[in-house]
Amino acid sequence: MSAADWIAVDWGTSNLRLWRMAADGTVLDRAESEAGMGRLAPEEFEPTLLELLPDLDAETPVIVCGMAGARQGWAEAPYVKTPCTPPGIAEAIAVPTRDPRLTVRILPGVAQDRPADVMRGEETQVSGFLALNPRFDGVICLPGTHSKWVHVSAGEIVSFRSFMTGEIFELLSQKSVLRHGLGGGWDDASFAEGVDQAMGRPAAFAAELFTLRAEGLLHGLTPEKATARLSGLLIGMELAAAKPYWLGQSVALLGASKLVAHYRSALETLAVPVVIADAERMTLEGLKAARKTEKTE
């Protein structure tokens, strides 16, 4: 196997993705692990990384984004404040390593003072999208456990807001009384109904949630319809609150294909123009953009 010119790493809370990179930006190899930040003590990061690089034979630069730079991670990489360009190598922190073959730097996250908000990892996806679309002015939406709406202009992150939509869905579907009536499958009409209900009557959100349980008991609401409507209610609430971001804007959606499809469906009913980009590719492109800033310094 060809020796890598550098290593790109996306270290999240639950998973770790690694790419061995050639000098021209070609991916030589890809590796993945479930050893996310949430499972590791600081002293375990270096050995975990080396397990995925068994043939490393020379000093190699490693550029890391994501939760490895959190306070509970490998080493804390301080936030860059908005408005800002997506962070590059100049803002990264160097991490001491025992193995001389590793030269590790962790990219920082981005913070916003008012309203208080933070992101760590998503800014690299934004960087990747802007590297491929340098003239884009608009909003980048990153659906997920904590969805992000990021306003970008002239290559800068101007402002952003985070929504705990995905985490609330998980809590309601696994810990609340609603769990008894939810299940697999999907129903597009029920999802659209939930979006419309939440956006039209957001104050009734808590009541609409319990209606899901009551309709299952009294009227035979099927698990797939209940699940889709719950998702629609939550995404509808998010869209109602994020209206200043998407109204009159071009929106780029970055994320897992299934979840992105739901956001796209909801936005298209509001006549919002949407483009879609693969989140993993944007992460890698963002890490490549950071590497380019290092080579030009």
C-alpha cells in the first residue's frame, strides 16, 4: 500500500472515520471505528488512532476535526467566534504524542455569543461545501441529533442556530409514553400532516404529541403513521423557529440521506429551493481545505 502523505480524521462522539490521503488529495484508504469520543479517556485517543494505522512507517501529519477537540476529548481546541471563516490550520492546536510518527493537529469548533451557540465538526462540513461552492451565499442546514442552520456569506459563517430535534425525537420515541405506539415504517402523508400542524399551531405542540397516543388507543393509528407524524411535528417546530434562516434563502442540506429527504420534503412544501450534498464528502473536503491552508502558510 502506498504511503500516505497525510491523514484526515473525523472524530465524533460515537464514531471515528479516517482517510489515508495522497498528496494530490486522492483517498488511498478509508477506515472506520465505533471508538468515538464518548467512549475514550484522553490517553486512549493516540492508541485508538494507531490501531487504524498499522502500516504507518514515517512521520505523518494528522488533521482532526470533531469532538476529539471537545473539553472531554483528546485535547480541547478553543472555539473561533462568529463571524468567521471556517477554521483552518492556523487556528488548530498541536497535540503532543508519544509516537514520533504522528504529528497531530485538531481543528477548533465555532462559537456564537448571542444567542449562545456552539458547533464542533459541522464547521468542517461547511468548509467543505464552500470549497466546492465558493460563490454560495445562503443557508446550510445540517440535520442530525442537534440540527444546525448556518448562514454563510462571502465565505464566512455569519451566524447559526442549533436545534435538539433529533435528540428530542429519540427521547420521546424511547422514553415517553409515545413509545408504545411507535414502530418501523413510514407514511409521507402523516409526516406532512405533522409538519403542517406544528407550523400552523406551534402552541399546541405538547397537546398534539399526546394526541398521537390517544389516536393509537381509540382510532387505531398505526405505528408507522404515528412515527412519521411525530417526526413531522418535531421538524415542523424546527422550521417554524428557523424561519428567519430559510425564508427567502437558498438552502443546502448536508447529512444522512434518509433524514435529509425528510427535511427536503418539508422545505419544498414551503417553496424553499434546496440543494443536497453528502455529509461525509463535505467533511473530507473540509479537511482537505484545511490541509491546503497548511501547505500555503
